[in-house]
Amino acid sequence: MLRALPHLGIPLPSGDTLTGIYFADDSTLLSYDLPSAVEQLGVVQEFCDASGARLNLPKCKTLVLNEHLDPADIDDGGLLRVLASGEPVKFLGVLFGHALPPDHQVHQLNTRFLACFQQWGCRARTIQGRRLLVNTVMLSLLWHVTAVVPVPTAMVAQWQSMVSKNILARKTGSTDRYRPLLPQRWQYDPQVGLGVPHIASKLRTQRLLRLQRLLQGTTAASPPWQELVLRQYARTMGMLSRPSHPFDFLAYAPHHRSTWLHLWELHPLWRDVWSHWASTSPSKRTQVPPSLATALAQPMWLTSDPLFVTDDLQCAGRLANTLDARRWCLHGANNGIRCLGDLI
């Protein structure tokens, strides 16, 4: 019934309209504006009356997606429960909210993760038992959230310290001290070491898998977020963006001080994905030498590809230190000169 009223939903860049997201018994309606939300709610009530189901209005929550609109200014006439600014709501295990602080989800996750060591940390007496307990109970709290939420490096180090102290010394408090008697390379090695879980490696794997899913290309069955993310990357690249090569950003590094890139256009999760990709060794990123046609089509201005940098790892854009040279580079990029093939 809701799909028969697409004008009530949210239009997508592809031209389609999304009226709702459904997972198991969890239904989320997407409305273009307040009258659309009220009309959608009436459609749901009509379905409930005909099917014998009951719409639990007190449990229904309305989240304003427009960050520039104050929920307090919305007059819903008492029909909708509009969440206040800064009030979180959980969707599929992840917290969302209007003007919600970016670190709100991570701090809540950190509190839960450290607290679970007090509850479960003493239930295993051997290293193998504590390792199994950490992998199945403690770390399982993290992976669902960290797959979509960036985590600060300092917090990752704190988590790793807690995991290592619990497995190797049965410590359960974040302030407990412990001096490791085993070198780190033997702590994490699953073959010749103790196989202590390495959280940073798992997070890097999650980011690269997310990037791999983005690189699959847009098809009729692609999720709606894929095209939105590619549009964000295109806006971030600015004059360096090429519609024919939407993945040019893979050759660049997300330098925050760069005047070529508009990193504020990119969601923090995808900035984190980009940073993990840029920190990967070039030998692992490109294991087969590119052909001549591929090399001529590769971006050249800010690329980190070894074929286009000097011995001291300076790219073409950073070599333009003088004002005139930099203006010439920016003028060339703005006029479509983005690869060696454009000069031939």
C-alpha cells in the first residue's frame, strides 16, 4: 500500500523513490515532509484495521533527517512523537539522532565493552579459555557497530590493551597494570604465537570490505547508499573528479590540509575507509603492473602511485611550490588535464 504512493517517500538520485525500510518485524517509514508522514501513518492504520493488527503509536518515533531543521519547531498536532535534537534512537543496533554528537555511539560502545570484562573476565582460567571468551562474547559487541562507525585510534589502542591484559594476565579493569612477558609479534601470531585478537587489523578488514562492496559498481540490485557515496566522493574530488573514472580517489590520499580536496563533503565513515586504503602498502594495492593504456588513464596530480612520484614521494601537485606553478597545475586540472592521456 505504501509503495503505491511513491510521492510520499524520499526521492533518490537515480529517480526512484524510497517509502520504507523493512527488516524482519522492524518497519521504518521514510517521508518527504510532515504531511507525508501523517498520511503514511494513516495508510498503516488502515492496514492494521483490515488485518486485525494493532499499531502501537506510543512506540513509534519520528526522526528529523534534516540537520538544519529544529525538531522543536515542528507542530505535528500530537500525531507524531518527534525526537528532540540530540535524542538517540536505535535502528538495527546502531544509534541515530538529530544533531547527535559524532562520538556518542563510540563512547556508549566503549562503556559497554569495558564493562563486560567485569562480568565475563573471570569465567575462564586458561589462556585458551579467555581467548575463546573474548572472541565470542566481548569482541562480538564491537563488530556490528564498528562496521559502520569510525573509531578513534586512541580508543582502538585502549581496547587492544584491555583484550591483551585479560587474555594474558586475567585482568578485568581498564586501570589494571600488566607487564607483558611475550613480544608482541608472538602475542598476535595465530600460528606460532598465542593468537590474541588484533582489533586494528579487524577494523582495517571491515573498511576494505566496505570499499570492495562499493567498487562492485551500480546495478539494478545495488543498495541506494552506493550511488550516494559515489556522489560524495565526486564532490570531495572537486576539479579532479572524472565521471568516467569514479574511483580516481583510490589513487589519492585524504590529506586534510589539501586545497585540492573538499573532505568536508565526505561522511566520516567513508573518510575512515579512504584513510585505511591509503595506508595500505602500494605493493598490496597493485600487485600486477599496469598496462600502457591503464598508466595513461591514471590520475597524476595528487596520486600516491609509485609510477608518478619522485624518490622522496612527492607528487606533481606537491612539487608545484611556487605560486605560478601551482596556479598552472590548478588551471590544468580545472580544464580537464587529469592524466597523462589528456596531454597526448
